[in-house]
Amino acid sequence: MDHLVLNDRPSEGPRPMDQATETPEPRRDLDSVFHSSVARFTGGLSPAALSTAILDWGLHLAGSPMRQAELWHHAWTNAIWASAPLPLSMVEDKRFRSGNWVYPPFAQYRHWFQLTESWWSHATDPIDGVNPTHQRIVAFAARQMLDMLSPANTALSNPDVQFQTWRTGGRNLVDGLSNWLVDANRLMTTGALNNPAFTVGKTLAVTEGDVVYRNTLIELIRYRPTQRHVYREPILIVPAWIMKYYILDLSPSNSLVAWLRDQGFEVYVISWKNPDADDAELGLEDYLELGLGAALDAIAPTAESRVHAVGYCLGGTLLSASVAACARDGDPRIATVTLLAAQVDFTEPGELSLFINESQVAFLEDMMATQGYMRADQMAGAFRMLRSNDLIWSRVIRHYLLGERTQMNELMAWNADATRMPARMHSEYLRQMFLENRLAKGQFKVGGRPIALTDISVPIFAVATEKDHVSPWRSVYKIGLLTDTDVTFCLTAGGHNGGIVSEPGHPRRHHRIGLKSEGNLFVSADQWYETTSEIAGSWWPSWADWLKARSEGCRFVTSAPDQSLGPAPGTYVFQ
């Protein structure tokens, strides 16, 4: 690469003392094989990490007689409440919102269960001396256990299932078994709950475009403009490597790339290869060089070229590192940066941090060493556990006990089309970003030299979503604290994916938007929220106006590319 050297790797040999925390080489000994075997039964979660947390909590609880007395009193109060007449009001819980839960004995089941939840919530509150992370792990584990034992999850204690069984003569249970057999077969044969009604290239990812560049890691897709003149700076979108890119091109009605194209932009998107065992040694440097670096060279081959760069989720983290490296090396090709639900500081990553500690990462590294990559189902398990009631148990009840089927939509179909991650990349990302937070500390190295986010001088547009379980919005907000440039922060309604795929006209959407100019005093996230007015509607038009204001005129462009390697959505998306 002429502009950005990203793959200057050190020679093999003993590591210097100042690099003692670099990603260790994967082990392939008896220990790693044993840990990999254990992972098959634990869903990839480290038993040692959970045991350590429980031991820490249990020992401190045993040495806290006042807390023990409080718990005994709470248990005694619950016992009195359990035998008392049921309260007229119900605790708000989607699992029990059906009117059938007011009838005995189901009302008692619900009441006893909620009293038990209340006790465990109090028992897992912070205790003096307990590591805060261990406390959160124990609270999370207790919640998972209780969610599994909810009376809503069994046919004998769920009144909706009972009434459905009586009404259909048991047909719902027969249909539920059939649904389970179909899903089990799909998981064993394809590894995903695919639906033929949603097919990539036919009903999904149908915006007209061409693959204009391909290497061993990416396909670069250019979407055919619908106008003869477009803004001078093209848009390059960098999705996360853990997702298929077409989250931003689901259907014509909610495709972000199609909408940007119609606004007069020339749009490019990176489609990552789905790695296999042969790609085990691909690391962060490879994703920077062969991914973002190669795409930037293809779109903007000269120093006079400018690009609006957009990064989604982990793609935004990768983009931030690349832009900081460009700033360090004097590469002027990035005109603006847009970060969509992307973190650059990982001190507050939300509940996902419960799955990432030294014990857990070492366990994952041993598991990946035997297969060369992280399987999609192994990675998706942690995300499902974060919202087990919505993503696991509600599905069990609806599909297998009530015998019904949730109507799949484009977003659900995309979510089922998961990807793998190379062993080295996943290990380096977890260690250097999550565990050690090197990017925020100025310790992350690109091309063998550290980079600093404070070197970024181009304007930034950062989007966060209110209900994000993956990239909590207060964590995303820290981009304004860690950079010395103009940052426009936008907080939109919805979750990690639904809040981003939020086209104009989408019902019940709103957003807040504010600018922190270079040199302004820092404002806390909560203060910003209280002082920033809510705007009705999608955030897309506000962002497009921001991009247009930072574009330098228009240029003539032809619809078809000079050279096409094949039509969109390309070939890598089908792997």
C-alpha cells in the first residue's frame, strides 16, 4: 500500500518485556483439547470463570452476618406474602401479561415465582469486598437459572398452553413437536434456522450493484447510481466481520445503501469472506490491510481522492483504528467518519463484558485452536443469553408449546445468517480491545507503531441506539471524550440493529442530535440527554444532510462500473 503500511509484523522470537501482553500463540496440547471438549457442553462458556465468581460472592456472603440476616428476613417476608391473598396488581412482566394468569393455580405459580425472583435479586446485590464483575456474573447466572425455571416455560404451569391444549384437543403439542423436529433438522444440516421465503439475491440484498474488487478476505460492492451526477466523495461502508453486510440492504423499502444511492451518493460496501479453518491465522492487521486498506486503495487510489467512511458495530471500531493510522501517517483520503453503534472505549461494554475476562478468553482460545475459528452458533449463544426471555424462552413457548410460528421478517432472516471468525482475529480483538482497551489508551499498534484517536481531525458523526445491548449508547458517546475533533452525536430509538435500520416513515421512531465542536467543554452523557431535544422520525435524513454539507460539489458518473467481477451481492455472502 502506498498510503498506509498496516502489516509490518515483527519477526518470530522471544517477546520483549514491553510486549508481554501481546496475543499468545494458540495452544494445541492436551489442555486445549480438553477445554474444547468441555466447551461443547457449556456453550463456549468457561466453567472456571463462573466458579470463581460464585466462590468470591459465596465467601463474602458467608462473612457478612448482616446481609445474611437481611436475606433471612426477606425470605420470611416472602413466605408470609406467599400464603397471603394475592395482590390485586401484578408486577410488570411480559411473560405473565396474559389475562389467564389471574386464575388459580396459575396466579399462585406466578406469585411464588416473582417472590423468588425478588429474593435472588436482593441476594445478588453488591456485597462489600466482592469484585464488581463477579457480582454481575452471579446476578446474571441467577437470572438465567430463574428464567429457565419460570412457570411460563412448561405446559403444566402455563395457563395459555393449558387452554390451547384444551381448545385444540392437543393439536398444539403435535404441531410444536413438528416445529421442533424441523428446527432441529435445519440446525444439524445448515447450522441456522433459515427460511426459503427470504433468499439473498432474490428477496434480500437486491439493490443493483457490481463486485468491483476481490481479494482473499473481501469483495467490494459498488451500487449503481440512479443519478448522472453524484456527490464528489463516495461512501465506503465497513460492516462488522461478525455479520453479513446486507443488514444495510435488506429489502428495497428499508435498504440504507439504496436510500443513500437515491440521495445522490456513490455507495460502496465491504462484504467479508466467511472464514474457515484455513483462515485461522488471519489477525487484526490482516483485516486492516486486506479489508479496509484494500477497499480504500480501490476507491481512492490517489492522495487527492476523498471518501466518506462509515463503520457499523465492530466495523466502526476497525474504521476508527484505520482513520487514526491515516492521521498518524499523513494520509488525507478520509473526508468524514460515521460510526454506527460502534465503540472505541470498552470500559462500559454492557452485559457482554460478563463473557469476556482472562479465564473466558483463554478458554475460547483453546476451543478455537482445535477448529481454527469461532463458529457462528458458539458466538450467537452469548448474545441470546443476554435476552434469554425474548430470544430463547418466548420462542420455546410459542413454537413448541403453543404450536405456533413467529412470522419471520427480513431482519430475523439476516440474523439467522451468521458468520464465523478466525481464531487469531477473535483472540486479538477480545484481548486488545475488550480486556486491555488499547485503542482508547493509545496503545493499539498499526504497522508496528501505536496510534491515537486524538490524532483524528476529520469530523465524526456517531450514531447510538437507546436499547442497545451490544454497544450501550453511553459507551458509544465516549467518542466525544476521546477525540479532539468535531463530533456530532445522534441517539436514536430502537436496538443495535433495528435502530440503525430505521428508514424514513418507520413508525414510532425519533432521535436526538447534538454537536460537540473541537475545544468545547465535555458534557456527560446523561446531561446531554436531558438538554437535547427529541426529533420525530428517522435519523437518516439528518445524517444525509450532514454528509452533503461536508461534500465538495458533484461529479459526473456512469451507472455501470468500468470493470465488474460479477453482480451484487457477490459470492462471499453465500459462504
